[in-house]
Amino acid sequence: MSKLRLGTRGSKLAMWQAHHVADRLREKVPGLEVDIQVIKTKGDKILDVSLSRIGDKGLFTKEIELALLKNKVDLAVHSMKDLPSVLESGLCLGAVLCRENPQDVLLSRQGLGLTSLPRGARVGTSSLRRIAQLKAKRPDFNMIDLRGNVETRIRKMHQEGLDAIILAYAGVKRLGYEHLITEVLPQEILMPAVGQGALGVEIRSGDQDISRIVGLINHEPTRRGVLAERAFLRVLEGGCQIPVGALAEVEAGQLHLSGLVASLDGTAMYRGTIEGSLDEFEELGQSLAADLLLRGADKTLEEIRSLGG
């Protein structure tokens, strides 16, 4: 196979990710041609509505997955945090690349850190996960719904006079905005989204030729860690957007998984950790989720679902 068709969203960050994957594939398969095809998703078209209102099930992936199923592209590149925890029938994860720093970062107009921001500071983010955890730390914050790509959010911070915005470190770094980071937020303050910082390559199930090529750029420790986080999320979510975070860390064949479930206002917070063999990634994710549910997270999730969250 000498040519592959790669499907991606068209944002600057998505294009960076697509070219990154294409370059890695060309390194592994000299002479391979990769044709990048831009596909617009629902999430790219609806920019004036909060994510929590429209839901995020395949918001940035569905149209790309449809192109994959219809054989219009051979592979799709996604931010793993955008990929639904249950893939469409007929599709599978062909590779997960080595993960970038998964943490969230604070960008402040005044160069202030989280604890230094003034009382009542206006902080921009559309993520329920970020809102809940920030409110637990700083209940005085005035959270402002903020959508758009990385460049748009940075521009809106200045145009709308926001005191700060919260973004994923990976996207900020990949687009060359590291110099704007005021503070990298540790997981004790802000647990990352499931899969944050990792890139996934989705392919058709059973397509052995594509699977063999894509598998050359897979980073197995990252893949298993991210799949543990996704197993954790799959037990919890129940079809709605909820404030959930998780982070898997791999060392010496062991997988350490941390997870969090929070109420929308951050007043209830359930955290847990579990450790085990890297081979048990699926079981570890499921066990940690079950533990948090038993400790009371089930009631918090029921309350969120009753609100249509």
C-alpha cells in the first residue's frame, strides 16, 4: 500500500495533529503518500451553544467516523479526549501515539496564578469537569462559557476582558503558545479529561493492511493507559456529559490510575486511585469507577442526569 487517505477536522490544532501522524507514518514507511482530507464536524459548526447543552457524544468525530465507514478515508486522527468511550460498530483504535503532558494550564491576562487571581475573577471554559474542580478550589470564580479553538479562546480572553482561561497543555504547546502559560495545574487541583494529551488513530475493524501500517506508530504504554481511563469513563457516563477526570501513569510495567467524579458546583468530590499490572488496564478502569460509585458518586451522577446534564 503506497497511499493512505487521512480524515481530520480542519482547525489549526487538528491539522497539526494530522500532519504529525502523517509524518510519523512516512518515517516508518518510506515512500508512503498520505493524503489529508478535512471533514467538518457538528462541533465545528455549532459554536454559540455550550457543550453541556448539546452534549459531546461524537460532537467532533461522528462525521469523520462516517467517512471512515463509507471507505472515503482509510484512517482518522482524533484527540483521544474527543473520542466517545464506545466506538461506532465497525471501527477500532489502530494506534495511540506517545502522550504529551496531559495537564491543564491557566492563561491569565495579568500573568497571575490560580490562587493570585482576584476574588470574583472571570474565568473562561466550557468544560463541566474544569468548572466543577475550579469551583471546589475557588468558589468565588465567575465561570464564563468559552468555546472555539485555542487561538479563538486566547483572543476572546483579551477581547472580552476575561481574567483567565483554562486550556489543555498539549494544544497550547503544539500551537506554539507555551510562552502564554501562567501556571501548569497539577492533577490535585485539576484532574485531566480522559485521554487528554494523547492522539488516537481510528481505523476500520478487520482492515489488516491499514492496521499493520498504523500499528507501527503505536505507543503501547500510552494506549493501555488511555484505555484504562476510557474504561473508567464508560462505567460512569451513562450517556450524558458529566464532570469526570482520570489520569493513568505507567512505570515499570505497572499502571497507576487516578480518577475523579464531581458535582456540577464542585461541592461533592469523589477521588480514588488504583494500581495494578499494565495487562489489567480494562479491569483497573472498571474497578476504580465501581469504587467511586459505591462511595457515593452514584448519587451525584443521578442528580446531574436528573438535570439533563
